[in-house]
Amino acid sequence: GAVVSQHPSWVICKSGTSVKIECRSLDFQATTMFWYRQFPKQSLMLMATSNEGSKATYEQGVEKDKFLINHASLTLSTLTVTSAHPEDSSFYICSAQGGASLFFGSGTQLSVL
Amino acid sequence: GQQLNQSPQSMFIQEGEDVSMNCTSSSIFNTWLWYKQDPGEGPVLLIALYKAGELTSNGRLTAQFGITRKDSFLNISASIPSDVGIYFCAGLYGGATNKLIFGTGTLLAVQP
């Protein structure tokens, strides 16, 4: 089946630094990718919809200047957490739309010290 | 953000027992999906439902798309230890963008 690769799997950073997370569709082209955030023992919350070649669409309450999304190609979307703070520590998951199906990455655990 | 109401929140059962969980929404969805998530991993699709009233099975799993298109249930028969995990329902709006809204999750623990 289709595979979505997410990198890194985990990252620890100091408060105030920026962190970039990559989401790649390995064997299909994805014009649309989605970014989710999941806090411990909670559900996945949609942050934004990433569209290749255009600006991302952010969900209500998600700061677009803090969570920068770039979807520069049909196989890669990146999420950059800028000036990360401890409250940004979370599990970030991407999904990519391949045809009528959605495929999920394995997630990135971000810990901000 | 929007979430779907899922119940129960958690279940602790004995191996071999059947399990049932359900999901309700105030919104109508075109597609209902059920996922399982293991710790530190992304969700894995179990069953997809595309039509109101549809009943679909995948091995020991059975799920139904409610007639009103606002609810769905998932049954697991003869549970085994590897069924342990968090189960999420998800509603798909469809249309121009496949925006997926997740339920609050059901934690399943199975005692051998």
C-alpha cells in the first residue's frame, strides 16, 4: 500500500528554537496533505490543510505564523514550529491524500525543553 | 477544534470477549472511518464506510454507518491481546478537500 514517511520520529529542542518536520509520500503524488497535533491521551486535532503550490488553510485557533507549512512539491510537505515553547510539545502527525484515500505518517514526537 | 463524541472512553476486558464502541456527531458525514493507533505511531485504517446504513466487516471487526449519517459503531468479536490500543472514529466531509475529523478515542485494554 501507499506509504507516507514522516521525519524525524522524535526531536528534542530548546525553547525558542525552530523545528522542521517533513512529510513525504513515497510512492504517490499528494496534492493535499494534512497536519494534525495530538496531546497525550487526547485525539488528533486537525491543524491545517496543505495544498501543493498554494497557501495552507489553517483551522481556527492555529497560528499560521507559528506553524509554517510549505508544500513545495507533490511529494513533500513541511511543518516548521517556529520559536518553539514547552507548550508546543506534542505528537505531530501528517497525512497525505492519494486519490480517494488518506494515508498517515508515523508521527513526530516533539519535546521542547 | 471540532471532535466527534466517542464512547466509551476506555474499556478493560478479558481475552475472548466482544467489544462495542460508538461515535456520534452533530454533523452529517459522507464517510465514516475507524482507525487504531498504537503508542508513538500514526493511526492505521481498520474499516471505511461510504453509505448510510452500510455494514462492513474486516475479519473480527464489524462497523456500521448510521442511517442518519451522524453516527457509527465498531464491534470487535473474540478480542485478543493484540487488539490493545486506542480506537478512533473519524468523519470525512469529502467534497473538494478530504477533511477528516477524529473522535475522542476509546482506549481498549485486553487481559490475557
